[in-house]
Amino acid sequence: MAETTLKLFYALWPDAATRARLAGAGAALYKRWDGRRMRAENLHATVAFLGATPAGALDALLALGAAQSPPRTVLRLTHAECWQRSRVAVLCPDEVDAPLLHLADSLQRGLEAAGLHFDRRAWRPHVTLLRDVRCDAGEVELEPIDWRVQEFALLVSRHDSSGVRYEALGRWPAGGS
């Protein structure tokens, strides 16, 4: 019998106020780029994507998450981009501070040491707001969103009758520097 797998990823998980601002930006982008809006409760910034992962690895992943020192910092999302290849609209920062880059690097090193599969591309922080967008609709001006990072989580992607929803399996408060 095949082992059960879970679609997992580590992410920065916004508070309600930040999530509302992100959803508002998604509504503004939708007017220009069309597409399919992400559910507000699913908005996040992936730090490390694991994808289909054996359920037996969950304890090790929770321990790895708990061993991190997510920084209490601000991720300033300054502009929208339309990524043609993946047909998504995202919010991105102009720059990322070193503690957030260290978090991403530390997670990748921990996943590698544990022998777990993950997306090994360099971390490019972003929040996906729309899928299936028309990228030929021009630029969209948005006010920057200052996301005060307060929480880091291990999330699982679940499908139910209402679509995809993300559920936190482990959550850790920011507080490192």
C-alpha cells in the first residue's frame, strides 16, 4: 500500500489586517488583469515548497519549523508583476532584508540534511493574488503594503467542495532578528 502524501510548504502567514490589504490589492489587479482571484484566507508568501511529501515526514518537518528563528521584520510589497509563463499576478518587494533570506536558506539546509524533496530554486518572495491572468493588460499602480511578519507556518494544501484551502499544521511566532 502506498504511503499517504501531503502537499506541504513553509510560508509567512499574514495576520487578518495584512490579509485584507492583500485581498484588496488582488481586487485591484483583477480589474486590470482578469484571471481567478485567490481566496483571501489562502494568501501567504511561500518560503520553501515541498509539494507531495510522505506523511511520515511530518514530525521531522514540524521539528525543523520549530527550530527556525523567523524574524520580526517588515516585508514591504512594493509592486505587482504579471508572470507570463505561470500566468499569475503577484506582489513583490523591491528588496528583502537579510533575516528573511537567512530563514529561507536555513529551511533549505534543514530540508537537504533531512533528505527531503523540495523546490531548490533561490527564494524570490512574492504573494500570488491571481491565477490564469492576461499579462498583456499593462501595468497596475498599487500602494505598497507593509507586511509586519508575525508568523511562520508549515501549511498543507487541501481540496474540498469549495476548492483549495490551506491549513496550518504548525505555526511559530516571529521574534528572531
